[in-house]
Amino acid sequence: MATMLPAIGEKRGKQIVYTIEECLSCGEKKKRTFTVGDYVYKENGQCKKCNGRIYITMIYAEPVKPTQ
């Protein structure tokens, strides 16, 4: 199913961008906020669990939920 892009001039709500890091050896995943320089398939250190390599596997945005 396709996602519709907003029309020109239409305002989108605020969003928070997240990065998912994953160890390709043991499958350990970690979600954190996006930092400048992140990109998919970037090697990002060693896994604390198994000493495997950690890669960024996903970058996505979630809408900020309004507080009431």
C-alpha cells in the first residue's frame, strides 16, 4: 500500500527520528535517537553481548504524540 505525501504547503506534525542498531551475529537490537552522520549499513561498534559487529539497519520517524 502506498503512502501519500503531503501536498505542497500542507504542514506535517512534529516527528522524532530513530536509528535501529543490530548485531548481525546474535541479533541483539537497540533503538536510539538519530544522530547526524547515521546511515543504513554503517558499522557502529562491537556488540557487548557477543563481540560481533553492530550495524545500523533502519532509520525511521515516529510522530510526536501530543500531551494533554
